[in-house]
Amino acid sequence: MERARAETLLRELGDGRRLNENGHLERTYPFEGFGKAMSFANQVAGIAEAEGHHPDLHIAWGKCKVEIWTRIAPSRPRAAADPIEHLVPA
């Protein structure tokens, strides 16, 4: 997908997501402490197994960055990101 098209779809997603230098969709989720970030990452892992799509997870104190990509553009831009959104406190 061309970068311009990806940027257009990214604007539809909003919510702190961005395209990184590899063209992957990423978002950093803030948490209070390491344990909560790790718990979130473990929940994401369960969803990833169920979906058959495995993001890169970067865990540090107070945050977890989720990096996802696909070779096939979803019909809905949110399709790849939605399954984990309910895990994040508002």
C-alpha cells in the first residue's frame, strides 16, 4: 500500500496510532507500573493467538507498545486494531 493511502487510513483510526519507519501501525498504551503493562501484554497475546495475527509487543515500565502489520489491507481500517481496544481503560 502506498504511504499516502496508509496515512489516510491512519487518520480514520486516530487514538494515538502512528505509522513507524517500517510502515507498521503502532500505538503505545500507558499504564501505572510494569505489572499492569505486562498484564495487558499477556491479554494481547491471548487475542493474538485467537486471531492468528501476532503483533510485536514492546513492554517497559508504565507502557506497552503494540506494533502490527499485515500484507493484506483489511476492508475496515480498524479491523487489525479493534480486538485489543476493549482491554485499555478509558
